[in-house]
Amino acid sequence: MMFIAYTVFAILLSLLLVISGRSKLIKDPEVTATMTRLGVGLRWFPALAALEIAGALGLLVGIYFRPLGIAAAMGVVLYFVGALGAHLRAGDIKGAPIPAVLVLLSAAPLVLGIAS
């Protein structure tokens, strides 16, 4: 049962990460406006996108090789903790709930990966 739950969360979170990473790579206007408002320069976009895509790949490979999935989930949790911190540092209280929810969502594969 834990394996199925991990797989579902890993796939859904990976999809979200790839979409988010793509948005940064193509410099989606909405994403660019938000990120620059938070003080993140355009030069960081490729690195942030790479982290998201690597996290997605790690979660998916973690379906078959759990240690990598757990490590990837830890990285994704830290990534979104950083995103939440960026929102709070910039005083963007209205934008903070999204990364806060993503911290919790990304913690699910971590917990499920450890438990299974």
C-alpha cells in the first residue's frame, strides 16, 4: 500500500516539478514577474529549473530504487522550503501559501519512501 501511495505522489509531484521547471526555462511572463519581484535574477532560472527537473527524475527513479527517491524527496522539500523563505523574506505573504503547500506535498513522498 505504501508503494502505491509513494508512486502516486512521486508521479504527481514530478509532473508539477517538470511543469514548473519548464516555466522557468521558457521564462513564462507570470513566473518571471513573480520571481523577479522576490529578488531572483533571470540568471538563476536555468539552475532552479535543473533542480526541479532533477528532483522529478529522482522521484521517478525512486519508484524502483527507493534510496534515490528518498534523497530526491529531501532535495525537493528543501527546494520548496527555500521558495517559502524567499516569499517570506520579500514580504510576499499572499504568495507564501503556495510554496507552503508544496513543502507539505513534497514531504509526502519523503515520508512514504522512508516508511516503505
